[in-house]
Amino acid sequence: MASLRWRRLAPALAGYTLFGVGYIGYMTFVVALLREQGASGAAVTVFYALLGLAVLLSSRIWAGLLDRAKGGGALALLNALLGVATVLPALTAWWPVVLASGLLFGGVFLSVVASTTALVRHNLPPARWALGISAFTIVFAMGQIVGPTVVGWIADGPGGLARGLVFSACALWLGALLAARQKPLGQVTT
């Protein structure tokens, strides 16, 4: 473990931590925001059905990018797109835009997870894959703990749930900027 230079993965690890913060803020609070905006139970069901359909298609959509991206580019792009999906319902309650948010979010969020697996596989020898994936899992879990706590605290203040989702989007965009700094490591032999 000591021979693996974690600093070399720091931009991607930081970007993935912020993915945990931002994505979970959306998943935790978007339904409450939709209900606050007047969406019916049936409308929320349609929203989540479209989000789920997009999840099913997402692996096909992003497979080529994940195969090609050796550095943090895939993680950066996917975090940035997720930020767009997250901010949309905070900006408007117009139903077509809200549905676009759900489709985009569903089409991206699980591929962010896959992007870290791809990054590990492209940059670490097979003997280090479990260690690398474990590191990403740990920072993701930390983000998932922080996200709902901070977003909930923000949502309890002025601006409510919409402001909380803006924070989530900003976390995702900052994560994209950090992940974009991740350079390919090349196959490490130790």
C-alpha cells in the first residue's frame, strides 16, 4: 500500500469525493423539490421512470469514452454534465426542463462510478486494482456522508431546496475541475 503513490491520484480522488457530495444531494432532495414545486405523485413517478430508463442506457452511451480516457477526463466530463442536470430543477419548475434533468442525471451518474474503475484499470497494475477501487470507494462514501448533511443544512435556510441543489451542482463542477487535472499515470509495476 505504501508503494502506491496516492498523491498522483489526488485530483481524481478529490473529484470523486465531490461527486459523492453533489450526486447524493440531488438524489436525496430532488423529489422534495419537485413536490414543493407542485409536481404530483404521478409526475414524480414519470420523472423517476425516465431517470431509470436513462440509467439503463448509460453504459452504452459512455463505454467508448471510458475505454479511451486514461486520465481524469471522463470523470471531469461526467461530473460537469451531472452538475448541469442537478442545477436545472433549481432554476425552473418548467416540466420539460425538469424531465431533461432526470434524463441527463440518469444517463450520467452511474457512469461516474464506472469512470473511476476505468481510471484504476488504465493506470494501476492488476495487483493494485482492488486497492485503487477501495480508495475511490472510501472517498465516495465520505462525500455521501457530507452531501446530505450540508445540502440539508443549506435547504433549511434562505433559498430552500433549490439553493441546496445549486450547492450540489457547484460541488460537482468543482469536482470536474479537480478531476480534469488528473494525468494518466501509466502502468505502475510495483
